Amino acid sequence: MEKEKAQELFNKHYCILLDDGDDLSQEVLISILSRKLAILTAQEIYDHTLDTFWLDVTEEINKL
């Protein structure tokens, strides 16, 4: 479940960033930014809920 949520957060950020351009040379940068933004999102949710699920999601995002 954490792995799926991690992928979902990453994909949402990736699509937003990729939407502004189709330049494949930027794909690596978009991936890095998407991962960082997904981690920030999961950490922010954890900070407000203290639900350890979000710590596990953060770990899974780091594995992407």
C-alpha cells in the first residue's frame, strides 16, 4: 500500500512538471524534482497527522 501511494504521489508531481514541456532532455531533472516534491508532500502529511504510514511512503519514494 505504501509503495502504491509513493508511486501515485511521484506520478502526480511528474505529470504536473512534464506538462510544461515535452523536452526529453529535461526528463531526468523532472524525475528528480518529482521525487523531492513527493517526499515533501508525504512529510507534510506526516507532520500534520503523525501517521507512520506516511513515513513508510517517504521511504518508498526514496526507492523510486
